[in-house]
Amino acid sequence: MARYYLTCAIDYATARPHHGHAFEKIGADAIARYHRLLGDDVHFLIGMDEHGQKVAQTAEERSLTPQQLVDEVSVASEEIWKSLGISYDQFIRTTSAAHKDGVQHLIERIFERSPNDFYERAYAGWYCVGCEAFKQESEIADGKCVLHPTREMQWVEEKNWFFRLSAYADRLKELLSDDRFLQPRSRRNEMLGLLASGLEDVSASRARFSWGVPFPRVGTSGEPQTTYVWFDALPNYLTATGFPEKGFEERWPADLHLVGKDITRFHALIWPAILLAAGLEPPRRLWVHGFVLVAGARVSKSAGGNVEIAEAIAKFGADAFRYFLLREVPFDGDGNFSWERFEERYNSDLANGLGNLASRSISMVERYCGGIVPAARPNEIDAADAEDYSSYHASMGEKGFLLHEALKSVWQTVARANEFVDRQAPWKLAKNPADRAQLEAALASLVRQLARQAVHLFPFAPGKAEELWASLGAPGKVADQRFARLASLEVTGWKVRKGASLFPKQDPGPSSASDG
């Protein structure tokens, strides 16, 4: 059984998660569930970034201590992820004692193994609290950070510990020469462009700021400093393995870091360089997704305008929201959210597509076969579906993590199955005893198709996939199935059980005569 260690970017603990965070977590959850269906031993990590100036400022604005704020947001975040069915194995918090210890050990390890990579330096520059980063002129427009235009930037002058990132340009270029390390290609090209323009060394500590991990070394001034928040946040992927305790190597390096495009530089350049300086392996793969736009614009905690996750779940259910985000928004770029489009996708794809297929197929097995799935050999539909499922698997890793394309492949089988029902017209075959064999073959074929669809849909809409699996009378749970066993799936003798509609139409129209 292969190990698969998957991580998301940890979220700033300043407010409840919004739809942008949900997009990343849902996508990561789909990848985690997919790998479990492959039979991999998955460890799926999410968590919260609880230190930094932004957290301290937000706590002060709300008349809370920083710890009170992050404790409150942690509870709210875990409730939201539970409501969306995010199947994480570990929720890390950077305020935990184990994480703080791991960060300090990592820094000391760099001092010991690469003693010239940390040095003291006086620095002055514009600091964006939203990014928790010093910004260069190219990242500033009209005196504001281009990513956080509603926040005032701060001019900071202090003497800090710096990390010699510039020394790792060649090794980073070599790392990026493997086009699977950083995807999609546009992000890889972006980072190669930054390398070509030259890397600047980065701050590793902050003076006169205490909400964070104490930097383990005291500088020449004798003044204690706090670890710069990115040197605190990025190591969460490593400290979650138990580092520096014995055995952390059983999980490290991570197989996949999944992050948003606004933090590509930190994960594709700074984080690998930190690991190389410490004599540790970089992550095996990094996938960068885009933004979920609302009315064509990016929104954030500071700018507002977010889609309330609870409202989206209340409209059509958690699985429908998961499906919509991952089908509508390309996982290699930006996409738009609108309530109108959400409703259109729900009715066309889920209610009229899969929901209608399941309802009428199960009804006909009950009506014409006493609820028992008849025996029948595979047919041309099975062969056609196999090609779509081959594309599905390619979209889940081989070509990158093109989750929207994987779902498109599944819905091609849904469309084929609905066309098959209309073409075979089982309600007509049932009227002629001479057509009994053809009727049973058609109904068995439909159940096979629905069973395969349930398994392939499970990573994206796990709750509804389990409902469908149970209504087919299939043994066990979808979560216990394996892709490798689907080719020999035998549905003969299953007893179907029609329950409530998988996806009730929002505005039900008159029923069709072809529903059987």
C-alpha cells in the first residue's frame, strides 16, 4: 500500500473561512478520497496559521487576546469543514507546542548544516500585513499591495535575521526543470521568470513583535526576535509529521502541496530552499489553483463580498455545492461563482441528469424485476464508459489535477446512460414477453452504470454517492470500493431500494412519460 501525504495551505486565523478556502479544501478532499479509492494510505492535512501581525491586529480590533481569537476561529473552521465533508486526517494549529518546537528545531538545523544561510541585516521597506510580507515596487499599485488594496501598507525599519535565498537559485532552477514538480505550466513559467530576474534574500525574523514562535538565536543587539510568520507557517507540513522526532521520514516528503496562486512564490521557491538548507527533501509535487471570482472579481476576508458557505450548503446541500465549485471552476485557473449558475448546474446536471437517471432506473427494476437486478453480460455501453473513465483517471493526476475535466468525464457517462434509457425504452420492452431478455439486459446495464458512477463521483460528492450506492442495493460502502475492482463489478442479485430523490428539482415540471 503506497503512502500519500497531501496538504492544503493553512488558513489565516482572522475570520471564518470563505468560499475561496472552501474551493481549495473541497479540491484537496476530492484528491484524498480519490487516492483512498486507489488503495493508497492517505494522510490529509489541513490547519490554521495562527501567528503574525494580521492575527494580532484583528484580535486587538475585537478586544480579544490573539489566543482567544484563534481558538474561536479554529472551532468555527472545523465546523465548516465538517459540514462540507472534508475528510482530513489531521488539523494542525501553529500555536501548538509541538509545532513551535519543530519550527525552532528546523531553524537550528539550518544554522548547523548551512551556517552561512542566516545572517543579520538592517532592512527598510513596505510591509503588507495582509500578505505578511515585504513588498517590492512591482507588487505595489497606488501605494497599496495589489493583493490587498483595502489595507494600508506599513513602512518598516528594523534589524532582522535574513535567510540567504539567493544562494539557492541554481538548485531551485534544477528542481523546476522537472515539469511535474510545479504545475500547471503557467505557474512553473512564472517562477522560472522570477529566478531569471534574480532572487532577493528574505527576512526570517521580526523585531518588536511577539505573537509568534520565538526565533531560537539572539542577534548582536541582544534583542529577542520572533520568527517571521512564513518561516513559522510553511514548516507546518513538516512538523505535522512529528519532526524532529524519530520516524517523521515515514511520511516526509509530502507527495502534494495544494495552494492558491497568490502564495506560489512562498511554496515553490522559499519553502524548497528552506528544506534544502536543512538537508531535507523538498515536496514531490506542488499544484497551484486559481481564484473563485464573484461578479468577475476576487474577494477576500478583508475586502468582503464573500459567498457564505452555510448559505450555499442550505440552498442545495453540501454535495451540490462541492460539485458546482469543482465542475464550474477550472482547477488550473480562475472561475466565476454566481447563484444563477449554481441553480442552472444543479437542475441540469444533478436533478435532470444523474438524479433522473437513478430515479427512473431504480423504479423500473422495482416495477419489472421485483427490485432484483437481473443477470446480463457487459455490452457496448460498458466499453464506451471505460474510455471516459480512462480520461477521468488521467485528469486526476497524470495530466495534473484537472478536477473539472474528471467530472466532465463522469457526466459523459451520465448522458450516455440517459440516452440508452430513451433508446431502449424499457417500458415498451416490458409489454412484450418476447423482449424479456432485452429488458433485463438493459436494466442490468443501467445498474452497472450507476454503480460505477457512484464510485467515480464519490471523491466529489461523497454523501450523495453513498446514497446512490445504498439505493442500488450494493454491498458495503462506496468508500470501501477500489477502482481496480470495478472492471469485474457484478451487480446481479442486488436488491434496489428507491428512496428520496438524490437531487430534487427546485422547480419540478410535469413528469415525463418516458420515466417508465
